[in-house]
Amino acid sequence: MSTNPPQIPLFINGQLVQSNTQEWRDIVNPATQEVLARVPFATADELNAAVASAAKAFTTWKKTSIGARARIFLKYQQLIRENMKELAAILTAEQGKTLADAEGDVFRGLEVVEHAAAIGNLQLGEFANNVAGGVDTYSLLQPIGVCAGITPFNFPAMIPLWMFPMAIVTGNTFVLKPSEQDPMVTMRLVELAAEAGVPPGVLNVIHGGEAVVNGICDHPVIKAVSFVGSTRVGTHVYNRATLSGKRVQCMMGAKNHAIIMPDANKEQTLNNLLGAAFGAAGQRCMAISVAIMVGDAKNWMADLVAKSKTLKVNAGVETGTDVGPLVSQSAYSRVSSLIEKGAAEAKLELDGRTVKVVGYEKGNFVGPTIFSDVKPGMTIYEQEIFGPVLCVSFAKDIDEAIAMINKNPNGNGTAIFTQSGAAARKFQEEIDIGQVGINVPIPVPVPMFSFTGSRASKLGDLGPYGKQVIAFYTQTKTVTARWFDDSSASAGVNTTISL
Ligand code: NAD
């Protein structure tokens, strides 16, 4: 039965099913305020049904051959490529980012799917021959069971694809809880996964908010939880899910700094900085939100502001758009009020609140906004604004800049712009941040490496994708084996610890 607006289904045991809940939330186009669909906040019974379906599927899926698992992901990457334009269009409609950026969102997830297809070379144990006379020791990396993922609104394609492909290809089954703000592209990706051959029950989707997330944290059958989102919610998820014995990884909030050295290539640096600060309307966990101008680089302020004024603020579907709308009206209010606070704390060089977008007057638009002379202690420095707002600070030398970054509690990403190898190497060695860019503004690692945020930006030891996620989604079993030769003489009873 079709409804208007359409209702987003759950996905349980290979079937799209309508929720019985009484609690629904609108999915709204952030450029127009058009209601695109309604998403259910699923009931506890529905969560239990999704977990039960994943638990049942695990009994057979864990025994599936490596080749069979790999071939599903080979097919899946092909289907994602064939449907790229449709996926990007859904993503832009519900999230707001430009169509080109939406394709980037899908593509960075697609790279993880390609990596999953290489599982034959990834999930390998170790073998030591003759650890004692006639004794061998070897390790097996076995799947752990039902795993769950909880994802944020800002990368509704890439981040679900960080999670379920690697969990499933290592032999686990999965329950995904997408962001309630933009679950439509995630659902299309899940449908394509089923079309690629992921069997019923291996991948399930449950929608909702706090109650469903708490249900996942507490559920005795779920063995591991991967979370990406804000520091407040991630800390709660980590504490609650580890308390019930789960393996948990939480990638959380950020305040990413870039150091601009006076010897940097000015044109390239300013262009990179603007893209990293204002692209996706600043709603990236790896966005640069603080630029530290070292020494004479402070003289680049006027050019930075002038270039920022040339960026085109418009709906994500319009050609030539640089900066789309914020995801929701509440995000718009939060960012606007932080700009208001900042204007009383630092020098407001460019105010994006005045932007008008013809044809999209109701959209949640904030244009590029720049503050200068920003210092630790100010609200706009201490909080993650998650909007197109760049805070500029000044430092006399690289040591002062590094000290400022290391003092900030967050550890997600950072970058330096310089032509000096010595300065870059000093930065790489001394900076206490998990992901470091050298003339690369958003150093999100490709999938053969892992995402490695650190300090307050991460809880748990192992990051998503790359080698670390194989360890996250598997249990190491170490086997020590001796085979008796029937003709060998018995050595008798041995009560010592030796083999
Ligand atoms: P969020 O924390 O509000 O939501 C994340 C998930 O948690 C969603 O699925 C949501 O439904 C759920 N949730 C929300 N409130 C909850 C509550 N009270 N209890 C339990 N669950 C709850 O994050 P968001 O606004 O969707 O995403 C933006 C945040 O995510 C930013 O802080 C950003 O830096 C961070 N982020 C981090 C990374 C990273 O890799 N470090 C990547 C992307 C986004």
C-alpha cells in the first residue's frame, strides 16, 4: 500500500517491512522543506526481530566460502557503479550536499566495497611450524556473530558502507541503524546489496533514534557495535555497549586545524582551505574548522575572505553550486546562534547569515563565514560548529601552532600547508592527531589503511575499514596441535607446563 508521503520500510530477513510504530519523523529536503518521506522509530519487538533474523542467518553465513563472499561484493560494486547517478540524486535531495559531492560520498563507500571483495587476502591467520617437537600453532580469524552499526547524517552512503560490507564479508551478520535524518540513500544501498546476493537475514535495517540505539547497546545477542556520530552520543554508546560486554568502536566529533606556513603555495593553499572549510556546508567530520596562519601568512586574510565571497551558495541540484544548505532547520538555528556568539568574541570577517538564494528562499542556507583572531576559550573555538564557519587564529611560529593543536582535546584530522620538508616532518612527528595531511586538507585514508581518529574523537582501539577492521570483526582463535604417530612411544604422564 503506497502512502503520501511514502513510509520508509525496515529491512528484516531479506524483506522490506512496514513498521507498526506510532512514532514517525519527516525526512525533509533541506533546500526546499519538501517532505520526501516518513521514517519510523521502530518498536522494541521490531529490533528483536531484526536481531533474531541476523542470529539465525549467522549459523549458515559464517560457513560460507571466502570465494562466495567475495563474489557478492564484486557484484555489489558493479551495481553501485551502475546506479551512481540515482544514488547521488537521492542523497542530495535528503541531505543537501551538491550532486558532485554526493557522488563522492557514494564513491568513498564504494572503495570500501571494492576492498571487501579482496577478502581472500585480508582475513588470514598465522602458522608456526614445530613450536615444539611435532607441534604446530596456528591462528584462525573467525567471525564474531551479530554486529550492529549506528550512522550519522553527514555521509549517509559512505559511512554505512564503512560498516556492513566489512562486517559481512568477514562472516558476520549485521543490523544497521541509519541516521533518521537521511535514511533513503542508505536504504537504496541495502536493496542493491540484496540484489548483489547478500542472503536474507545477513543484513537488516532498523530505523529510529535514542530508544533503538539503547536497545542495540543492551541487546545480549549483539556482539559488536560500530558507531559514527557526535562525541556526546558516541560516548554514551561506548559506555553503555561496553557495559553489556560488547566490542565497540566510536568515531566522534572533531575540531580540525590546518597550519598555514608562510612558505606554502598560496593559491593552492587558499583553494584547498576553502574546499575543506566550506564544502558540504562544513558538515564533514574532517572539515577544517580552524586555520592557524603562521607568521606572515596572516597577510593572506584579505585574499582568503575575497575568495570565499566567490563561492556559490545554492541548492545541491543546481549546476555550479559550491555550498549547499545545512541538513535541517535546527542545524541552521544552531549554526546561526553560534555565529551570533562568535561575533561578540572574535572579529567577524565574513557573515554567511545574510545569504539569499533565489528560488530556494526556504532553504537552510548559511554562506561561508570567517572569524579572525580566534583564541582557545571562545565558544566558536571550543564547540564543533558543523557549519560553513572557519575560525582563523594567528601564531608566531610552527611550535606555537603545534602546541595549540595538541592542547585541543579532539584528535580526528589535521593538515599543514608548506613547501618545507623539514617543517612537514616536524609536524608529522610532533602532532598528536590520528590523521595527518601534508598539503592535503582532508586526509581521510583510503580503504587499505584504516580511519584512525584519536583522543577525544575516538573511543575503542580499532578503526573502521583497513587492517584494523578485520581485527574488529573477528575473534582470533589460536590452535596448538599435535598428531600422534601410532608407532611413536608414549612419553608417559607429564605434569609440567611444557608441550
Ligand atoms: P549524532 O550523534 O546526533 O547521531 C548519530 C547517530 O546517533 C544517529 O544514528 C542518531 O539517530 C543517533 N542518536 C542521536 N541522538 C541520540 C541519543 N540521544 N541517544 C542515542 N542515539 C542517538 O550525529 P549526527 O549529527 O548525525 O552527525 C554529526 C556528528 O558526527 C558530528 O559530530 C561529526 O563530527 C560526527 N562524525 C564523525 C565522524 C568520524 O569519523 N569521526 C564521521 C562523520 C561524522
